[in-house]
Amino acid sequence: MGIEQQEYRQRQRELMSKIGRGTAIFRSAPLATMHNDVEYTYRQESSFYYLTGFNEPEAVAVFAPHHEEHHYILFVQPKDPEQETWTGYRCGVEAAKEIYGADEAYPIAELNEKLPQYLVNSDRIYYHLGKDEKFNQTIIAHWQRLMQGYQKLGTAPLALEDTRPLTFAMRLVKSPGEIALMRQAAKISAMAHNRAREFAQPGVYEYQVQAEIEHVFRKEGAIGIAYPSIVASGANACILHYIENNRQMQDNELLLVDAGCSYGYYNGDITRTFPVGGKFTPEQKALYEIVLEAQLKAIEEVQPGKPYNEFHDLAVCVIVQGLLDLGLLQGDLTEIIQEEKYKPFYMHRTGHWLGLDVHDVGLYKHDADTWQNLTPGHIVTVEPGIYISPNIKPAEGQPEIAEQWKGIGIRIEDDLLVTSNGHEVLTSDVPKSIADMEN
Ligand code: GLY
Ligand code: MN
Ligand code: MN
């Protein structure tokens, strides 16, 4: 399973059909230092990977459809047997052509010398000014030098344009090959969640549950975690990105597990919340029912042609009505929503695009008033929650929260593929009914 070279060619063609006489430049991700001379496992920048399938640092991909000889050019680290003994295998310049299909490839050290020929006759440079300031300056310096020749030559790239409108649109709609990888990421993530629920019990530490989860990820062939696993017991569940995972779990509390794997660079993202000791308290159960209803109703809204915001708006409605019914909010539903008085309980949105990035690229809105419509091939998470932090500050005019509600945090999250006639829940292997969460 994976993306065939042919599909990369197709993506490159699509990109080039959009840039006309422009030249697009993509920069690889840097190596990240863990400490001193030890580096984290390398992870390519997602759009670079999407367009090339090339997974090495110190690389630049150039697309120049107007160029007479070369349309796709890779600059890579050359082969260096001595260096590779220490730092691992490099593909090298020749294989960049043979394996990755570049029309031409050069050692990265020749970038400044070779790049201008691919820019001089283009009408604009497509480049995303990223975090690598030094490389940004390299590209700007090339652009300025070419502009100096404009008067004499009558041609130069007159504009610098961001690549994101190009890559966002392409990456948002997943191909059959990408969907297969997403299914596998979802399947392995689901297996890990099921193992976590079987393993968790009072007295166990959060990190031990984390270990069970991540064991499954690697054992099943995933690259590893899609994001730091959140294993949050008791009030820790009210901290949205809690990753310390060092607390011993107690009876009568909930455990919120938000974890997903990365499989072939594509990510799963699942959350389940269940009672550590196998039985919900009445307060936990009342809140869980609301979140589950919000999630199931929101999932129904994930349909092709529906604006992106609708499933969030519906989830908010169900949550606010539920909190009103429990007396945790007071007043008029519409007013509470308009004035965002529910936000002390529910402060995040109900989902996000999911793909090569966990919070994947793609527009949510086309302009201030127009949301993106859900379309077959989109993949979204649906993840409502209710969080009653021990320090919760109710909105103005809202009641104080009684102690028995405090320290409860619940989120339920699934990954959905939008299909031509509705949706498919990719993560349905993990149960979530009250009965399934209790034992
Ligand atoms: N795990 C990150 C998120 O759910 O968005
Ligand atoms: Mn998510
Ligand atoms: Mn998540």
C-alpha cells in the first residue's frame, strides 16, 4: 500500500497546469534537533512530500513547466558513503531521476548556480515564505537579481506568489490511494484505542496506557504517532493538549484518550472517553450522553454539498441544550450561542481537515461569508466535547458550577470520509455507546 510513482507524476502535472509560465519552488523540512548532535526521526514537509514522495532533508523541488528541457528538477544531498555510514542512506542525484522521476537533478550545493535558468523566463515565482529565514532570503535574492535584468531583457518573474492556494486545493480532496492509507491509519488507531480501553483500570498510570497504544502503532506498521498521545485521567481531561501522561488513574474518574498513528505519512485522530473503573457516575453519564448525541447528530450533517460549518453549529446546539437541561447553563439557547456563553464548557471547534497533516491544509472559508462545501474525498474529524475544569469561570450571568460537576472532561472524536452519497466513518471499529464504554 502506498502512493504509486504514477500518482506523483499526476500531481506534478496538475500543479504545473496551474502555474502556467511560473516556476514553483518547494523546500524540504529541516532536521529537528532532539539534543546536542541527536536528531528527531526525519519527517518531510507535507506539501513537498505530496508532490515528490521524497523523504530526505536538504532538498529543493522546482517545477518549471515553461522550461525547454526540464519541468521537474530536484536538488538533493549527493551520495556520500562515508557520511551515510553515520547518518543513514541517501538517495543521491542519479536516483533522484531514476526513482523519483525528476527530469534533472543536482547536488543541493549547486542550487544557487543552477536555479536561475529555471526562473529567468518565468513570469512569477511560486514560493511559500516559510520558517527557514535563510532560505527565504536565498529565494528573494534570486528574485531581486533577476529583476535587475528586467529592463534589458524585458522578461523576469514579476511576482512572488504563495504556493498555498495551489497545494491546499490539491491536498484537500483525497485520491483513492490516499484514502486507502487513511483507512489503514484509522484502522490501526482504532485497534490501539480498543487495546487501551481493555488495559486501563484504577491504579494504572496514564503513561502505561500510552505505551499500550503506541505499541500497537509500531507493531502494525505505522511510522509512529500522528501527534503526542493525550492520555488524560480525571481533571487532566479538561486540558485540551495534556501530554504529560504521568498520573495514576483512580476509580470513579474518566479517562480521555486522544491518540492516532501516522501510517505512510497519513494520520488517524481518535478520541474516546470512558470510566476507568467501568461505571459512569451519574454526572459523568449525563455529560457523556450529551457529547455522544452532539457527535452522532454532527456526523449526520457530514454530507456532500453541506457547508463546512453546519456540523459544528449543530454540535454546539445539542451541547448548549444539554447543559441547559442540566441547569449548568441558564437562559435562552439562541442568545447563549450568539453570545458564546457556552465557551467555558466547549472552547474548540468540532472538527478539522485530516490528511498528511493532522490539522490538514485546505480552506475552511472562501470569503468572510462563504464556507467551503463538503465534497467527496474530503476527510474531517468530528470531535465535540464538554470540559468542566476545576477552575471553570462561567460566563457573565451564568450560574456557578457545583463541585460534583468539576473535573469532568469528555470528547468523542471520529474521522470521516465524505462520499458521493453521504459519509463513511473510518474509525467505526472503536465503540462509543454508553453500554460499550462501561463493563
Ligand atoms: N489530536 C488533536 C486534535 O484532535 O485536533
Ligand atoms: Mn482532531
Ligand atoms: Mn484528536
